[in-house]
Amino acid sequence: MYHRNPGRLIAFGIGAVVLGPTIISLLKPLAKATIKTGVILYQKTKETLAETGEQLADIVAEAKAEVMAEKTVGSDNFAKTESAEN
């Protein structure tokens, strides 16, 4: 297509050189806004996951404390039963 009409190829090249910086300058704010949105979403997600991790750690700690308390109560009841039988 362009080998038959080199003038068209030259015009396309000149147009790219002239319009390239203009197009790039127009797209830069859009790219920057997109990246900023991505950074904000990343930070919010990171914070949310950290909070969720803390809540899960608290739940696990409470569950462990309850298990230990139940073991202590269970061993106390066993000791009372043993001493009552003797």
C-alpha cells in the first residue's frame, strides 16, 4: 500500500512526529490518574487485610484462652472427683 505511494508514508511519519508529543501530553494525565487510583486501592486493601488479620488473631487468642480455661476447669473437676472417691 505505502510502497506505491511514498508521499503517504512520509505524511504519516511527519504526522506521527508532530502529533506524537501532543497525544502523549494528553494521555499522561489519564495514565497518572489511573496509577493514582491503583495506588489508593492497593493501600486501602492493604489496610483492610491488616485489620482483618488483627481481628482473626484476636479471635484465635480468645479461643485458645477459652480452651485453656476449660482444661483448667476440667482438671479441677477431675481432681475433686478423684479425692471424693478416696
